[in-house]
Amino acid sequence: MQKNPTFLTVVALALVDAQGRLLMQQRLPGKHHGGLWEFPGGQVENGEIPRDALVREIAEELGIMVDPQALQPAGFAEQHGPIPIVLLLYTSRQPGLSPRGMDGQAWRWLTPEEAAALPLAPMDRALLDALRNNRS
């Protein structure tokens, strides 16, 4: 019997710059949660480990290469529904990176407080809240 995953694994990055700001991007219109802000990342493909999937997704979305050894697991969020999702969040400080929206999406460096004021995708809101609570 073939075993199929019972949930979709997604990875995201809380990339922190030298000023302690987080890199956030806005989802494109027409996509699920279009127009909402999120941590950059995406789906883990078959055969990938989450860390490698995150490096690939960040390169595809933002045109930057992050060091996989500098990625630190930070938490996760779950979404129940027809296709349950588990979102794994990593944090990293990698100065000198110059992101660009490869798909035309908007992105910004924001303080955690500025990010909290944006309309965020629900799981990203939960993860940002957890990051902010761990900093205090």
C-alpha cells in the first residue's frame, strides 16, 4: 500500500536584516490570500527536505541565495481544512542580501511592529505573533 502525506508541508523564512527588520512579501492578486502579506517561502516538493525547499523557494521568489546552514527552525503553524497545511518557519540573519520580487510581488523590510499592522495571511499572523512574544 502506498503511503501519501495527509497534509501539505510549506516552509517560510523570517529573514532579519542588520536593523532587526523582517523581510515580508505581498501575495499576488488571484492567488490564495491574494493581497495579504506573508513571510516568503513555499511548498516542499516530493523528495525535498524543508531546509532545501526553503533555499529553492527564496531563490525563485526573491532572487537571493540564503545559506542553508544559517537557517534556524523557529516554529510552525497549522491550518485545518480540505487540504491541511503545516507551515514551518525558519529564521536567519544573513546581511548583504538584495532581494527583488521575481514574480512582480511587493516586498518590504519591516519592524515586527510594522509587520503586525499589515493585513497578514492567517498562519503568518500566528507565526509573527509567536516571534514577537519570544522577543519580549
